[in-house]
Amino acid sequence: MNFALAFVATMALMVTSADAQTQSVKGINYVNAGIGIGTFGFNGTGGLPVTIGYDRGITDQISVGAYLGMVRTKYAYDYKYKYTIFGVRGSYHFNELLEIENPKIDLYGGVAINYRNYTLKYDVEGVHQKYSGSTVGVGIHAGGRYFFTEQFGAYAELGYGISPLQLGAVLKF
């Protein structure tokens, strides 16, 4: 929670007036690649959630896209856990609503429909055990992008996906 508060405060400090008008996301493509901090699956050793996503602006403030995330972890007694999530999502970009005129900043939030799959494998007294399952659900996200150049930047995103917090790089084209 403290990180979320620090993130919002940092983004607020970066919101400065620029001579450009508020940018539209219509026709813009974003590709995010990052890592997750924490996971919604089991906890163990060696598991670092990785994510990749694509969004395309379809109106001045709305984008749609897809994403994929995965994490693998190991536990004592050779327990192995794999958690994968795939989803489609829609985002509302808040720059115009919040009167953010800095073209380096993109604040957004939205909803997603997720497909989640997990597999748990382990051996008990020489007998191999395997459990797996899947669900379909709804997720939410809120994030921000900061662009160092016109096409390259960093992003942070809070939400219910592969992990509660994702950090990474973003390309815009």
C-alpha cells in the first residue's frame, strides 16, 4: 500500500504543464513487458511473475488489448506450481479528465476478462501427484506510463492479474 501511495505521489509531482494539448490515444499502440512484485498464486522460491501486454487506442481516451502472465515456483519436498493468466482488457486514459498536459505521462485504469490456469505437481512417498484447474474471472487495473523518449518509457500497474504490482518497460508506436 505504501508503494501505491508513493507511486501516485510521484506521478502527481511529474504532472506539469506543457505547451502541448492533451494527447489522444486513438491509433496508438502500446507494448508492455515487465515483472510482477508478489503473486496471487502460491508463494515459494524462484517464482518471478513475468508479463507482456498489448493495448491499442480506439478512441481519444479508450484502449483495448490483451495480456499474458506466468509464474513458476518451487517448494520443499519437490512441490512445483505453475500459474498462467491470459486476458483481454479495456482501459480509460485519464489525462484529459485530469487536465494532464504533459505528453510524457499516461494515466489509465480499466477492467479485464481473465482466463487463469494453475498446475501443482509433487511426489508423496514415490507417488506422483498432479492437480490443475482453471477459472474465468474479471480483473481491474490502474497504472501509469512515463515516456523518456517519444517511443520508450516505463510503466507501473496495480491490479488483479498475475501479481498485485507490475513494473516494466513500454514501447509506443
